[in-house]
Amino acid sequence: MRPHRRELIAGSAAAFAFTGFSRHAEAQTAATEETYVNQVAGYGPLVRDPNRLLDLPEGFSYQVISQSGDTMDDGLFTPGQFDGMGCFPLDGSRVALVRNHELKGSSGLHRNLGPGGFHQERIGLLDPAKGYDTYKDGRPLPGGTTTLVYDLETRQVVRQFLSLSGTSTNCCGGHTPWGSWLTCEETEETPSDGDVTRDHGYVFEVPANGTGLADPVPLKAMGRFEHEAVCVDPRTGIVYLTEDKADGLFYRFIPTTPGKLAEGGRLQAMAFRDARGSDSSNNETRLWSVSDWRDVVWIDLEDVESPAGDLRMRGHAAGATLVARGEGIFWGDGELYLTATSGGPIKRGQILRYVPSRFEGSVGERLRPGRIQLFVESTDEKTINMGDNLCVAPWGHLVVCEDNYSSAIRNHVKGVTPDGKLYTIARNVFTGNSEFAGAVFSPDGEVLFVNIQYPGVTFAIRGPWTSVRT
């Protein structure tokens, strides 16, 4: 019999960490054998965690603030499969963490990891009418989001609750400048091919200051496909979207009214201006090299709700450029960064940088187009290994979560300097070596929040962030 989620943690050597106490990385322990290669010094070598959860550099510490199976304030269990996450300022020293749960509707196992509990013992607390979809037996799907209100001064979780219900495979997403979280379904399930009653593959919006379940409105004009992540240009309100498919595309959504996504808009796919229909991955044929820039054009897409699940194929046939498993995306200083998790000659990842046109989304961009750069490309899995979620740190570096399921090489959180050099911030040493996800900083830049997806752990990491050596 599969153990209950709480037993998975309690039975491990990490049990001490889940009492809510911090672990101080400066403990007198020897450094572990390195399974990574730094290109710059960063914060120095990692120090072994005696609780076997998270190795960090000297001077850093972590606190476990949430885990799968916790009882939340609404009486439901904290769902499993933690993924993308946003951090939003509230009143005083409080922040809201809105967190995705990548629980697939048609997976029986994932049903057991949902908010109703392993035996569905609390599913009666959840009104199916307040969620987007149910199983064919009428019970809500397990996917969605939870919200944690955390006090940065007291270092306590004030409350946590389910904030979106009845969705499927909520992978990543992104925060908006107007204070909401866009959560993305990485699935194209339909009632004909799964135990669901509605079509899936949409983006949903969750207010960060909400106190209960958000209204589950699918933003259908943003397309139906295997969404991964989004980011918003605060200048224009244009939304950029990634797709987690080996033959996926890179999209943008020009809203009819910036900040009001439910009012609709226009969905487009990116193409290299001088190489329509190309493949940016360099998997088989090298199209471009690190530091190269390409001018882009954007191709209008039709029938974006894609009942046949063929939006990316139609976009590519119209000239859009392929991006190999587009995953994390994050807005920086007038530009964005996105990961292509299986890009590169060894299929261990690329990071792309896009600088919008001064006239982005308008006629003028034909003369002054946006430009995309191959910023980082892995040629050694010990340098960076399948980067997934990412964020831009307050000091301008990237923080990248690895998503490599390997018994030989651990998953890490990596830093990337503005000139594309890599260093290591953290290593997952918990049983199972699950992916890191949801990296995001507190508004004051003092705390990095990050998840380990399975069995589901959220960390608050503190340390001398500005001491990084490049």
C-alpha cells in the first residue's frame, strides 16, 4: 500500500526539518562531493545538510514553511506536486505566496494527492460548483492553487488556503503588475480522452489578495495548449507565454484592454524574421550560437481554442520558430528570460533573452522589431541541467530551478550572471531528487522562496545574497 504523504516525510532522515525550525547551513559539517561545475565562484561550495533536505553555501539557512499534507485553514489538506509560485506584498510585513499544484485530472494517483486527502476524506469540504471542473463522478479535480500568507518579520505562516479549484496540471504561471497570479494548465485533456467533464489547457487568474476560492474563469483567448509559464511587460501589458512541448512555440498575447485579460485579445507566435519555420533548439542542426541575436516577427494565430490540440502545429506551418520545451519565463529590466528545457546539442537546456521592440505590438515594430538572443546553452549537465522555472533576482542575476529526474545527478538551483556565467545556490538532497520549482524573491529581496515538487515542500531561504562573487 502506498504510504500517506505525511509518512513519506516523517519516515525520512529529514523529519527534524519539518518541525518548523530553521536549519543553519553554517553548521560544522564537511562539504559534500561536488556534482556540479561553477563557472564563477558564486557563494562558494555547498555545505552538507544534516537533515538531508537542502544543501546551501556557508552562511545561508532555510526554513520549511509548508509541506504537502498540512491541514490548511479551510480544513483541506495542502495538495501535493508544488510547482510555480508568485510572491506579492500585502499589509505590513506580510506577503502572499500563490502556489501551483501540478496535479493531473486524469491521474488516479494525483487525485489522492489533492486537497481532499489520500482517501478523499475531506473532499466534502470543497463545493464542486466553486471549481472549474469535476471528475465524471462529480468530485472536484485536484489541480489548482493554494495561497500562503507569510509574515517576513515573525517568520510564521499566518494562514493558508485553497485559492483555485477544479483545474488540471497547474504547472507554472506568472505574476501580473496589477497584483494577481496567472496559473497555467500544462495539459490538453478533454472529456473524450480523460476522466474530466470540460476541456483543459487554459490560463486562469487568481487575485493575490483573495481570501478564498477565485472565480475559475478560463482565459480562452490566450489559447488552449500545454501552457507552462507567463510574464507580463508592465509597459505595454502584453503577456508572453511558453509551451512545454519538444516542438512548442513561444507566444505573445496582446490584450484588448491591458490588465483586463478576460476581455480578450490577439494571440501570436514568434518567428525568426530571416528563418521562418526554423528550430531554435540546436538539437540536430546548429541554427545559432551563444550570444547571437535574431530579429523576430509575430504571426497571428487563428482558432486559438484549438479543439484538435494542434495550435503549435498550425503555428509552425505558418512560419513560427520551434522552442524545445519552453518552461520558465520572467520579466526583468525591459527584457524577459525564458528557458528551453531540452534545447541545445546535448538536450540539457537553453536560456533565451527577448528584448521587445520600442513599438511592441504596433505597426512600428516592422521597422524596429523585437530581438531574441541565445543567452545560455548547456554543453555540460554538471553546469546546468534542464533549467525550468526561473526568476530575476533583485541584483540582476537569474535564479534557475533544475528539472532533471536522474539517480546520478542531483537537482540544483543555479545562478546566472548578466554575462551568462553559472554558479550554484542550492542542491536537493531529499529522497527522490525531485525538481525545484517556483523560485521567487520576497519584495525586500531578503528571502528566496522555492519548492521541491514531490512530495511537496516550500522553503524560505535567507543568506548574504549580495555577497555573490563573479
